[in-house]
Amino acid sequence: MSDDKKLTLTPKLGVGKGVETGQVRQSFSHGRSKAVVVERKKKRVLKNAPGTTAPAGESKSSGQSKPAGFQPKKRSNPGGLSDTEMEKRALVLEQAKKDAERKAEEAKKQAALDAERKKLEEAEAAKRSVEEQAERKAAEAAQKKAEEEARVKAEKESAKRTEAEAAAREKEEDEAKKKSELEARAVQLRKASEARKADMSAAATATEGDEKRRGKQKRTKDKRKTEENRRGAGRGNNDRRGGKLTIAKATSGDEGGRQRSIAAMKRAQAKAKRQQGDQQEAKKQSREITIPEVITVQELANRMAEKGVALVKVLMGMGVMATINEVLDQDTAQLVVEEFGHKPKRVLDSDVEIGISGAEDDETDLASRAPVVTVMGHVDHGKTSLLDALRKANVVSGEAGGITQHIGAYQVEVSGQKITFLDTPGHAAFTEMRARGASVTDICIVVVAADDGVMPQTKEAIAHAKAAGVPLIIAINKMDREGANPDRVRQELLQEEVVVESFSGDVQEVEISALTGLGLDNLKEQILLQAELLELKANPSRAANGVVVEAKLDKGRGSVTTTLIQKGTVKIGDIFVAGAEWGRVRALVNDKGQQVKEAGPSVPVEVLGAGGVPSAGDDFAVVSNEARAREIVDYRQEQIKKKRALAAAGPKTMEAMFTQLKESGETQSFQVVLKADVQGSVEAITAALEKAGNDDIACRVLHGAVGGITESDITLANASDAMVIGFNVRPNKQARESAESLGTAMKFYSVIYDLIDDVKAAMAGQLGPEFKENVIGSAEILDVFTAGKKGKAAGCRVLEGNIRNDLKARILRDGVIVYEGQIENLRRFKDDVKKVESGQECGLTFEDFHEMRAGDELQVYELEEVERKL
């Protein structure tokens, strides 16, 4: 018990029957106590412990002595148990003993089993450890691969999430803007209401002041009330002062109260307008304004969210008198945008084509694609027959006179792999596509008849393939005919600088027969081998891009565009742009005449739905919407008009062509298409021109042949930006018209020395003049100080020579050039000067450079033009 509770045992007299009684007094806090009677019963002992005897005359159960003549009753069973109970107890003990023996035997067996199981488990664990180690390595490799795939997928999802977040953010900003406008409107209304209440409260206060002043004139409240009651009773409750404004009426909003004056209303409105103007001025923020090459004043004002009158005022301040519909150039528009505190972003008309081909594909998204093979060669050498044998179809019978009149595109499956073939009429379409920058072909097959040898169009086909940089495969056809001589073909190819593998060259050649099928399997293997070396891949999971192979106007189907898809997948319903035409894909037809729902990379397909007929070689691209398609087509049609106007003005001059080549920054190679009257002249002129160059520039004869200048020569020259030279030959009517329309330069000679001298002069002109640098003066920058609002000027002392404001300047810092440009302003004291001599000090500013430092070295120089000679 606790300390505040004390137990006191008070013995009580009575007959002791194994029970002791007593009284306990329990004490509580604050001096309180309570008596409790407690009884304690002794435990009964049935028998003595073994080896002990109870004293005589004393009972264990009672603990008291017995009379001397008392003898306890003897019992046969210990503890006073009966025989039945003893038997049961013996049976239980015997059963317990058997159970113990059984458990011991089971434990022994279990121990043996556990030992055996442990050995098996150890063996299995060793085996499992080996398997787990192998699985771990495989799992680690799979995990690395999965992590890489997950990383790529996460990056893509992150990009998509970023775009979605940007769109959501833009939407939230719009909603926030609308919400802020509504809140601003609510604030304005609240302020107007408060202003109205303030005016009413002021009026009420003034009325209350008047009443107090009247109260000071000793007119008590009781008298006023009596007087008002009397007047009301006498005049039928017609209260003259009922319309007078009181505090109660002003605050209760009673319609019968006095209305605000017009002056008060105007003051409240003017105040609300001022507050609204201040709020709008505070909310004005800087925007990025897109400025095209030309833009009207009204359009520029709309983009800046400004009033057109404000722009007109700014332009007048700049000295430009413009109306709201006046057209501004980019420079003026940029100045106006900067004046209003926005950020200008200059764009060009050609920027509409940016992104039409899509972003660069990730390596993980690329998949193998079929090679695109173009078949070229001389007329009637078996180009289309070869394709018939590969396709197992008969196309020649459908052509007029057995000659291909159009471009065909077919796809053939060879050993489970697909190959796309382009059948062209000669080589004109091939060159036309390359002239438009369409690198469509992966491999070029030149078909040569074994009984006819290398013919003029064969040479032209080889020249076109070399100019395009496409791998060649020579197919020697018609091996089944009498008089077939493949060795003669190989030797004639040597004259065209084509060395076949049989002569230890690098150009593959295959002997075939399109009629009997001889060597076709070998040709297919060569194509697949070349394709494997090229490692052709494309991304099929993006918007489609390709090239127009052929286009025609069908009376029943409208504009039909034969397109070769290069990357991505085109589907029905996609909006596309093909050259200067656009449309929506209404149907897709494959090379077998079957309608399909989509077409992937390297698949030729007819696309229906274009608004017009594009040209062969035009690019084909799927865009996001009609607005973007119209924008691109409008720009391209405008460029076509400008090109036609330029071509109509006259053909290119040699000087203009050289300037264009120089500005293009391409490899310095002067390209020529040569036609002469005899083969000896061709060989002599070609050898002389190839020796005319130097280390900076070389002359390259793309094609040299005997005969007049044809339309094919003009097409080749236009595709390669080359010049056509005729030696004792002239162009035919078609070639002359083509040169005039394309603006291709042509020169005609009859003396070989004049030809070579003019070409050397042209090559020197293409390289451009040499420039020699002459240092005029040098100075040291002593200090840099602020000039104008944002500019900086350098204070210099001239050390050598002189400094003129029309010279170019170079700033050196520790021997390293940090700036090279033009001197913007040269001053001595406060006067603008043109020249500062040695030993004098001056101040200079430079164009678009303000990072000069004290201690920098300034050099001024001029460039002297030196005529270049080969």
C-alpha cells in the first residue's frame, strides 16, 4: 500500500477453525481512517513430506495440538486418492513415458533428415549461386538496356510533358489574364461605389453640421418635433422637408432620397478613369514582337497591343510621315518596337519553310529501310525489260513503241528484303530531281547492251551518276544474243573512267539477260550487298517527307502525284505540301494499283488530293494544318514568280555566275559541260582544262561529248551550276529555249587558246581578288568612358602613323584579337575629325563593340586589292 494507507492487524478471540480474523484500520489523507475486518484462512496440508513426521499431539492441517489418545486414520493411498485414480495416474505416467520415448526417436530421425536435407540444400545453394550469378549478369545487361530505353523514353515523355506544360501554362496565363481583367473591373466598380458612398457621406455630414448650427440657435428638439407634428397634422402629412437628405436616408439607400448632382457624377467618373489608366499603365509588360520584312503600321500596332495613333506619333517624332496603312520596313519597325519597350524578333519570308522537314531523328528511332535504285542507260538497252524480269510483270507492252514514256516506281521483294526501283526515260528526270536538290537515289544501275556497247546516252548516264555521287552497278544486258561481247563493254567503260571489278576496279558489274533471267539473282545480291554497306536507315514514326517522282492530271482522279517517301509515314487525311501545291491526302495507291491506308520510308505511292500538279523532283512534306500549308505555298509561288521574272530579264552572265559560286561558299571547283565537233577536240580541251587549275581551284569537265548542244546538256549544267562550252557547235532550238528559261550561261569558241584563256580568267574571277593588308597606325587605349546612353568610347594616344575614321580597326589584348571592325566615330576634344597624327590623343567609338579596356592595343589598317592570276 501507499505511505498514506496504514494497515493495523488486531487479533480477535474466537474458536479457531483454521481461520484467523483481525481488524485492520485503514488511514486516509486529512486524518480520516476506517476499520476493516480481515480474515485469513490457513492452507490445509494432506500429508507430511517424505522423511518427516509431525510432532505428537499436533495436526498439520490445524496447526494445534491434539488430545493424547487421538490416533489419525490410516489411508492406503497417498494423498487420499482412490485406487481408480491411482490406476489412471499410472496409465498417464506410462503413456507420458512412451510419448517421451517416441518423441526422442522422432527427434533422432528428424536430426538425420535435417542433416541430409542440409547437405542437399548446400548442394542446391551452390548450384543456385552459379545460376544466380549468370542470371545476375544477364539481369544487369537487361537492366542497363532497360534503363537506356527508359532514359530515352523519359526524355521523350519529358519533352512531351514540357510541351503540354507549356500549353497548360499558356492557357493558365490566358485564364489568369482574363481573371485579372475581371478583378480589375470589379475593383474599379468597387472603387466607384465607394466614391459614390463617400460623396453621399460627405453630403450627409454637411447636413448634420447644418442641423447642429440650427440647434445652437436655441431651438430644442422637443419644439422641433412639436412644430413638425403640428405642420403635418394641419397640411395632411405633406412634409416639405421629406426630400431633404439626412444621415439615415443617405445610408439606407432609399430611392426617395436626394440624388447626386451631375458634377459629382462627372468627378467620380473622371476619378475611376484615372485609376483605370494607372492600373493599365502598371500592368503594361514587355512582349516579343515578330517583325517580318514588311509590315503595316496598323498590323504592328495590333501586335504590340498599342493604339495606331500612338505609333503614328512616334513615327512623326522619328521624322517618318506615315499613315495607319503605311508599309514599314524591318529597320523602322524595329526602332518603333524598341521605342515602346518591347523586344523585336526579326524574321524573313523564307522562315516559313523552317522546320518543314522536321527535327533531326534520334538514333534509337531509326530503322532499316529499303534501298532506292535508279535504272538508267541508253535507249533500247533493256532498262524496263530488266525491271519486268525483277517484277515478273510486263510493262513494255503498255508503252508506246516499247519505249518508256514516264517515270515508274516499283518495289520488289528479294530474299525477304525489299528493293525500290525507279525506271526513268533516259536520265532527264534523274537530273531534274537532282537539280531541285532531291537526293533520292541510293544506288544507280547503268544498263549496257553487250552487243551494242557504250553509247552516248550511256556516257551521259555515267556522268550524271558521278555528278550525284551515287554508287554505280554496271548491268551488261542481252548476254543471250549472238555477238554479245562483255569484254568490249568493260574496255569501253575504261574510257569513261569506270573500272569494273574484273579489271581490279571498285565498280561492280553483272552479266545478265532480262529475257532468260540469266544473272538476275547475282544482280539482286549485289544490290543488297551495296545497300548493306550504305547502312540505310529512316524513322517511320514521324511526319512524312519525300520527293515527287512524277505528277500528272488524271481526268477521273484529279491530280495524281507519284511520291517516294524518304522518312516518316504518310496516312490518309494528312495535309501535305508538294512543291508549290498543297492538299489533303484523299487516297493512297501502291505500285500494284491497290489502295493502302499508309506508306512508310522507301515506299513509292500515288497520292491523290493535291490542288495542282507539282513538278518532278519537288519536295513532299506533311504539315500540321492548312494555315501552315497555305503559308508555305504562298511563299513558294511568290519565289517562282520572281525567278521567272529574273529569267525573263535575260540569261546569266559569266560574272554573275562566278559571283554566285563565290558567295555560296562551296568547294572551289569550276564545272564545265563540253560539246565539240570531233572526239579529238574533246580530249584535247578536256586535258588542257584539267591542267589549268591550281591548289585553290580546279576545272572539272562534268560531261564531254561530240555533237550539238542538246536540252539534256542544259539540264545537267543547271543541276550542277556549270557552264556550257561549245567548240565549233551550236545549240538546237529546244536547248536554246531551255537555257533562256533556266538562265544557264553558254559560251561558243572556234579557237582552243581563246577557250582556255577565258576559262582561266573565269576561274580566277571565281576565286576573287587577293587582298594585302597595310597597317597605317597604332595607338594605346588609355581609358574607357561612357559615351551616350549605352555606348562607350576609348581614349587613345597615337603611337605610330596616324588614325583615320575611314579605316578598319583591330583591338589586341595580350596579343589576342578581341575585335575587328569599323571605326564609328573619331573625335579630338569635342570636335569630329577625320585624321589624328602620331603623338596626339583622341577618342574613338567602334561599331557594335563596347568591351574595350585600358591597356589594349589599337591597330588601324587598310586592304589593298591585288589581281589574282593562275
